[in-house]
Amino acid sequence: MRRPIIAGNWKMYKTPSEAVDFVKRLLEAASTAGGVEVVVAPPFPALMPVREALAGSDIALAAQNMFWEVEGAFTGEVSPVMLAEIGCRYVILGHSERRRYFGETNAGVNRKARAALDRGLVPIVCVGESLAEREFGLTEKVVTAQVEECLAGLAPAAVAVMVVAYEPIWAIGTGRTASPEDAQDACAHIRRLVARLFGPEAAERLRIQYGGSVKPDNTRDLMSRPDIDGALVGGASLKVEGFAGIVRECQKAVQS
Ligand code: 13P
């Protein structure tokens, strides 16, 4: 049984003080009982204060990006060692916004994923097609290339512990969620591909999230699909009620 993982990607929202206030309220509202893992990914300056506010709780911390080198003259970058030392468990890699605005490539995501795993961080690798690609029937082709290139050369045991987030770009921040059937099809495709590339055990253990306009009222249907093991949530993760509601709906899907 894979443990579902609900992660809030806050993007470039919340100052450190807003972030601390948020997690204090989240701890009251969202219990991690019920077998769902809860993760928050604040912006870099909020990571340490949020870690302190989360001390003693089951909610895990994620960074939204990192560089692949351990240290060096790379102005503006943050290394996996630094993130591990401050208590991050996860790091989101290759989000479509990073690909679009900061030129990230599958090859770069692959280097980052290796560096993260080497330092004990669990990568959440984001993949997903654009609207034009979907309309041309290219979803599987695009997602296949992303998974093959981002995960290239990883050991099956490493793939088994990581997370892939399927986030169709046209569903991000648009209010347009993929149908549960389409989301399930894409996640099942990713799992079959991982089975072919890394073997059945890695595929069985890999957790695959869906992301794109996830809200409390569409969570349960998405999360009850066999190959969807959680959600990467943007907008709705910025409000305590929204995020706690998604966690609760996921718990219901697990229990039913
Ligand atoms: P929304 O939930 O705002 O659509 O964002 C999804 C996302 O990009 C999470 O990484």
C-alpha cells in the first residue's frame, strides 16, 4: 500500500511571518492521522521558521527548487546539503513554472534529482503536457520523454522512494482540473513506463501525485483512483481551510 502524499506548493507566496502563522493554524486544522502524509513547500526564507513551527508534528517540509552542486560560486543558488541540514525532507524539481520562466530542462532536473537523492532528500519530480500538446494527442509522448530523461540512470531503489507529480500545465492555476479519468490514465501510463524502465517493484512503490486546480471538492474522486497517490496543490494550499479540507478528503478516499 502506498501512503498518499498531499503537498502544498506555496510558490512565491507568504513571508516568513505569514508562513509561521499559517502552519500554526494548519496544525490545529489538519491531523495527519488516517495514513496521509502532509507536506508544505514554503519559499526559501520561510523554510527555517516553518521547520521550527512544525517541530514535533508529522507535517514534512519541502523546498521548491535547488541546484545540483554541493557548494561553490553559484550566486543565488541553494544546495541540497543546505536544504537537508535545515530539515527539508522533500524538494520539488522541474515544476512547469521553473521550466517556463527559468529555462529548466529534463537534463537539469535529472542532475538535480541525483544530487538530491545523494544527500538524502526525496525529489518530487514534476511532469505534464501543455494544452497544445494535449490537443495534438501528444500527452503520453511528452510525459514519456520527461520521465525517461528526468529519471535517467537512477537506481530502481531510488526511484521507489521518490515522488512524481503529474501536473498538466493547462490545469495549473486555471480552475480547470483534469477529469479523474484523464488524470488516472496519465498516472497509470507513468507507472507502466517506470515498471518498464526500473522494474515492477520500483513502479509499485513510486508515489504519483496529480496537480492542477485540486480543491477539497474534487479531491476525493481524484484520490480514489488506483494510480493517483496524492496531490501537489498550489492555490488551495494557501488557505488553511482549503488545504486542511483537501487532506481530510484524501483521508476519506483512503478509508473508503
Ligand atoms: P494550482 O493548484 O493552483 O492549480 O497549482 C498547481 C501547482 O502548480 C502545484 O505545483
